[in-house]
Amino acid sequence: MMATWGSHMILAALLLGWWGFACGYFLGGPQPANKATLALATGMRGGSAALVVGVSNFPTAPNVVLMILMVLLFGMLTMAPLAATVLRRKNIRNHSTAVEQ
């Protein structure tokens, strides 16, 4: 377990998730709600499928499941606030344009 914390696997997994988040955001179209949804969905893709594959193919290696769970946890802790920020900015913009009109 300590080898998982000491290696660069967590950093690599977070970078992969953040890269997915960025791709989903920039390819999400012009509407901010779509951008936030697609960014979060792309960044947090396939966690349940990864757990099924990890448990079935590596039943005696608990580090595999640990790594998948850490990626899901750290990804959600970092990407959910980013998606909320995108939606909050959209709501602030909509509110300010409605007040001006």
C-alpha cells in the first residue's frame, strides 16, 4: 500500500482525470451547463467498470482496487468543485444579464 502512495501513480491518475475534464469542458459546446456536465462525466469515466475488471482479474492484489478507489475519490474531490464553479459562473452571468435588461 505504501508503494502506491510513494509512486507517481496518483499523480498520473489525477492528470489523466484532469485532462479528461479539460477535454470535456472544451468540447462541451457553447452552453455552460453542457460544459460542466460533459467535463465531469469525461473526467470521472468508467469507475465501476474499472472496479469490476480490477477485482475479477487481480483477486489477490488489493493494491489494484486501492488504486482505483483512490483515483475515484481524489478525482471526485477535485473535479466536482470545478464543475460547480463552472455552473456558478453560468448562473452569475445569467443573473447579471437579467438584471441589466
